[in-house]
Amino acid sequence: MTDCSHCPVGDSAICAGLSAEALECLGHLGRKQKVRRGQTLVWEGDEALVVANVISGILKLSISTADGREQIVGVVFPSDFIGRPFGKESPHSVTALTDAELCVFTRSAFDGFARQHPDLQNRLLMRTLTELDRARHWMLLLGKKTASERIASLLLEVSDRMGDGAAKAAAGLPEVFEMPLDRQQMGDVLGLTIETVSRQLTKLKGAEMIDLPNRRTVVIQDRARLRNLALAA
Amino acid sequence: MTDCSHCPVGDSAICAGLSAEALECLGHLGRKQKVRRGQTLVWEGDEALVVANVISGILKLSISTADGREQIVGVVFPSDFIGRPFGKESPHSVTALTDAELCVFTRSAFDGFARQHPDLQNRLLMRTLTELDRARHWMLLLGKKTASERIASLLLEVSDRMGDGAAKAAAGLPEVFEMPLDRQQMGDVLGLTIETVSRQLTKLKGAEMIDLPNRRTVVIQDRARLRNLALAA
DNA sequence: CGGCGAGTTGAACGTAATCAATTGTCGTGG
DNA sequence: CCACGACAATTGATTACGTTCAACTCGCCG
């Protein structure tokens, strides 16, 4: 069982807004679990036995073709929810990109709890709707954008979701963040190869829109121009 | 107001399973509306004023870049739900591909009703989860599949969702259906141009996996081979 | 029969993929 | 602390797939 009262993501995860009693009850169903970078929690097609809240760390959701081509279909941040409630098998694999801490529930226990707590279901619905919107915007990127547009879009999205991106920018500060994806993974999100990702990054650097002090750090120097390139509305 | 008791999609739309009283109540909120092929109901970015169930007809959901490139992010069939509940603005446009009949609700009325009916919310959640799975599988197609794989995937998906595809095939019958999308629209779903779509279709026809008696009709002659090409699991 | 829009087919081009070699970075052990 | 090895990333040369531009065909309705 878990004590939810000092949960670091308690006010933004789906648990937020639950009554004290409900939270207590949910705490009895969940357990904290640590996973290591690279570890795969769930495999595509496997029975979906668990769902979880992300407490810390970043994970990827991915789907593969029979011959091994992999597409990353989602990147999951702290306070996000993972797993496929109300479904038999998982539509995608879930793999930790960094060490991570999760709050895990068996799917059956969670499903049961959710059915009795409409407010939880409502929050889950909100999140799922948002995820769907995000996925569909990514379809626009994958279907219609060029390599450089894709890279620009990714940098902005990750910067925003990592935290504070836009806020810092508004304050006129340079935007700096650690990219949780390596080049291969960036390629797998964007539908590009590792080489193309690399080339486009160097191009953006040459154009002084970004800087890359080391392989994981990204500095956004000219958000306006990058945004323009990304074709963001 | 609407009489839900003889609704043709009443047992498969989100309304299914509601109590008689609830259904009666929902019927008071909704009104039937006909839309003509080509008509756009909601524009991307506009305030999301309505949601609806599709009674008959087929519609597309699409998102565009600033410079006019369009990606179709969803195709909607009878008994499907359209619109963005619990959100201010619509993330995509909704356009009728055929004449269609809808059961329309104002978003505020629907949201209010949904909040009081957990079973409706639950069904909406299920649907949204399914849509999300579908969108993510489409991301694999857009990010990693070749032109011919994409075409094969589309033909199978449409055949399945148009009705009875797999069922007929199981009975050894030739699978025939009317493609609701023209070549341009097929391209916009698949992230391809009209010319590439055309060429790949002729190629599949040459390989005797399909036949194209006229521009809208598709006959699936060899589902197994098509499935294999589509890299479907 | 003529004209128009949708679709097909062809030729040339361009972007990103592929293949290949090199450089850079980090962790480990001498 | 530096040298080494392994892996990640960059850079270069070539290829290939799908796009683009353009001409042509088909089917349909006036």
C-alpha cells in the first residue's frame, strides 16, 4: 500500500480531486515501483495487467511492425498516466527512457475502483481526450511536415512538456533543457533516420535558432523563428 | 427533441445501455440534422459548440498547417461520436464525405448531461481509448510504412470499418466495398500524393490482390496477401 | 458531341534513406 | 590522470522512393 498524502504529483495526476477517503482507498491498491532506464514494463500485444501513474522519470510508448521498424507513439512525463484501462491487451510497449518511479495498480483493481468513482473516470477521460488531440497533431507532423519542420516541432514540444519552457522564454531567458531522447529515439518519434535528425539539428544550430552544448542539452535561442519553422498555430 | 426509441444506431452508439429515463432525457437535448457531402460542420480552432452521434454517412476529421497542407486525422462512421466534449476549441475540422445524418447536441448541454451520467462517460471513455489506439497505430503507418504498405493498410481498415469485411472474407466471398474517399483524400489520410496513391493502386491491381471495377469500388481478392503487405499483426 | 473534373501515366527532380567512414563522448581500468 | 574501448553522433557519397510537373485518358453530364 502507498501513502498518497505526500505524493509529488498528487495535485496534477488523475488522483487529484479525489476525496480523502477515496484517496486512502486508492492508496491501498497501488504500490510504488522503481524502474531503470531501458527497462520495458509492458510489451505490445501482451495482456495489459497493470496501469500506473508516473511519479518521476520519462517513458516512451512504442509500436513496431512485424519486421522490426519501431515508431514511438507517445512520450510520457511525470504525473501522466500509463496503461490501457478497460482493455485486454496493450496496444503498445512501455519503456523507461530514464530511471523512473511509478505508482502501479493491477488493471483489474484499478478498473474496479474507477467504475465506482465517476470523478476519476472523468479525469481519465479528460486526459485521454488530450492525448488523442496530441496524437492527431502528431499525425499532421508525420504525414505532412518536412524533416526540419519535424525537428523544430519536437524541440518545442519537449521544451514545453519538460516544464517551464514557454514561461522562461516569456521572461526573456534562454530556454535550456535536457533532451530525454537520443538521436535514434528522436528519429523514431519523428519518422526520420538518425542521420537526418543529426543533419537537421546541425542546420538549426548553424542558423542560430538553437545551440547544442553537449549531446543531451538543447538551448532554444530563437523560439519565434523555431515556432515559425514548426508551423505551430 | 428527438425520439431515440427507433434510432438505427441506438445499440452501438454511446447512448446504448442508458436507462429509458436517461435516454428520454437525452432525446430532449438532441436534434437530428442532415448535412450534405462536402459540408464542413466545425472548423479547426473554432469554438467547439456542438458534439454529435453519426446516424448515417461518413465524415473526416482534418488538421492543416499554416500554409495549407492538410492531414486527415480520422474517418468517422455511423454510430461514432464526433466533437470535443469538455474542451473550448475544436482541435480539428469535421467535414462530411457523404451526405450524412447526425444527432447533434450543444456541447454545454451534453457536458452537463454527461457529468450526471457516469455510464455515458464510461462509454465515451471506452470510445476515446479506442480512437487513441487507432490514432497511434496510424502514427506507425505514417512514420514507418512505405507507400504500398500504407495503401494496403487503408484498404483493409476501410473494408473492416465499412461493415462486414472480415466476415464476408471468412465465408470465402469476395470482399467488395465503396471507398468513401477519393484519391486526394486517400492521400491526405496516408501522407501521400494523389499520384502515388493511384500508382500503388494500379500496382496492387496488377498483382491481383485487388480489383477496381470503377473509381469508387474496391474488391479485395486476396486478403491474406494484402494483410501481409500491410504488416498487420 | 463537347467539355469538365477525376484519375492515370510518364519523365525529371529532390528529399530523405542508405551505406560507409570518421569524429566525438563517456565510462572504465591501467 | 590519462589511455583505451565502446558506443553515440556527425559527416560524406550515393541511392531510392515518393514528389512534382506535365500530358493524356476516362467517365459523366449538359
